[in-house]
Amino acid sequence: MNAPQIRAIAAAVLAGIAPEIDLSTVSDDEDLRDALDLDSMDFLNFVIGLGQKTGRKIRDEDAPRLRTLAGITAYFSETAAKAP
């Protein structure tokens, strides 16, 4: 997966959680929870949705890495490189 694909997946997942969200207004290093006013349940659902859309199991301890678009891109780039 490349960065635009990962960003599109994140946007699709967020659209299912909060359809009014416009991900294009968020910079790559901005905390999604703050920028999009996501509460803890919304963020948890976002992480679960990312896992479902990508087919990758996201460990609980990896969730903090998914707080920014840059972090999401790095995470899925790294896990794709490790996938068999």
C-alpha cells in the first residue's frame, strides 16, 4: 500500500464513524483525535475499522501510532514490508 491508498482507507473508515469529517483539512502530523474531535470510542472504532479494511490485525499497543496520518502511513508501510 502506498500513502494515497492508506489515506483513502483512513478516510473511508472515518466516513463510517463520522460522515461530516473532512480528512483533507488535517495535516499529516496532526493528532486525529484532536483535529476531528474524536472521543475514545470513535478512535477505537477507527483503529478496528483500519484493521478490518486492511486485513491486518492491529495490536492494542500499536494504536497510539495511528493517531496521525503520518503514523498510519508509516505503520501500514512497515507492516506491509513484514507481511509474508
